[in-house]
Amino acid sequence: MFVKLQKNAILTAIGLERQVQPNGHVDQIITSAVEVLRGELSEEKEKKKKEEEEKERLSQLKEYAYKLSEFTSQRFNEICESLNFQIKALTPSDQFTYNASITSSYSLTEESFLYPINEVAEKLKYVANPDKHSSWVLLEIDTKDKFGFFVSTHGFGHGDTGILAVSAFTVSNASVLIDSATTEVFQFNHAEPFENIKERYADWLESSLTIALAEWKNQLD
């Protein structure tokens, strides 16, 4: 009888243990599952945060590019006003009126523009990427020959480097050559304060203008 009672007690104890153990496992599984869900939510939030930061970065970069293009257009307008005041009266009677003008765009879809941009980029040892951003400003001087000074803003390098580049070159119907109007490509990113970028760019643009207008003058000789 005692043995039977002892056996029953042991079996009861084992049963209770089996009941307690699964209950403990359930809690652990739920806790573990909740942690998985919490981790997935955290990853999703981090992904969205990075996407928003990327959008903000690209937006900031494009805004900087737009401001630099506006600055270029303003400087070119000053050049045009000065030239038009002086050269129109020098037009021979048998030619169209000498003049200077500017054109600008936020697209680089024309092959006639892409080819010289890539050629100048190759000379300056970098890869121009118009897929990330593209804009240009053109200063044209029309006298006995047509002369153009072209400033292009575009992506720098393959893929998304977070850097934009500005290059400059000259074209003329008096020459088949495409000449770089700068000794180095101008680069900028969103992390640099715009005032610093603008100050650097103003020096770069003035240097490029000097090279370009000196070339124009030499073609007149």
C-alpha cells in the first residue's frame, strides 16, 4: 500500500513538473517572439530614417546646385550687358548684329551636350554622371564667329557618391576642338555650408571665365 501511494505521489509530482515546464516555455516563446517583432519594427524605423535622411541630403544638394546655377546666370548676365554695350556698335553693315546672350536648362538629354561634358570629364580624370543631376548655363558671343562658354553641373562618379561636379568648356564654329576652360573640376556636397561652397565656386567660375574669354579674344586676332 505504501509503495503504491509513493508511486502515485511520484507520478503526480512528475505530472505537475510537466505542466509547469510547458507554461514556462510558452512565456519564453512569447517573450522571444515579441523581441523579434520589436527588432523588425526597429529595423523598419531605421530604414525609413535613412531613406528620409537620403531624401533630405539629395534635396539639399539639388538646392545648392540650383543656387550655383543662378549665381552663374547672374555673372553671365553681367558679362552680356558689358559686351552688348560695347560690341553691337562694332557690327559690320553686312553682318547680323554682334551680341552676347545666355541660355540655361535643367536637363542634359541632348547628345550634343553629353559628348563634350564626358570628353572634358575624361581630360580632368573623373566620371560625369548626368543621371543624378543635370543643369547647364551657356554664354554665347556672336560676332564674326559664334563662341560659347558652357558650364555644366552633374553627378560626380558612378552611382550615388553624394557629390556634384561642375565643369566648364568652350565651343566655337571657328574650331572643331572642345577645350576645357578649367584646370580642375569643381566639387561640392551637402555637408559643406553653402556660403563656403559659393565662395569657392565664385573663385573657380572667375578663373574659368578668364580662360574662356582669353580664348575668345585669341580667336578674334
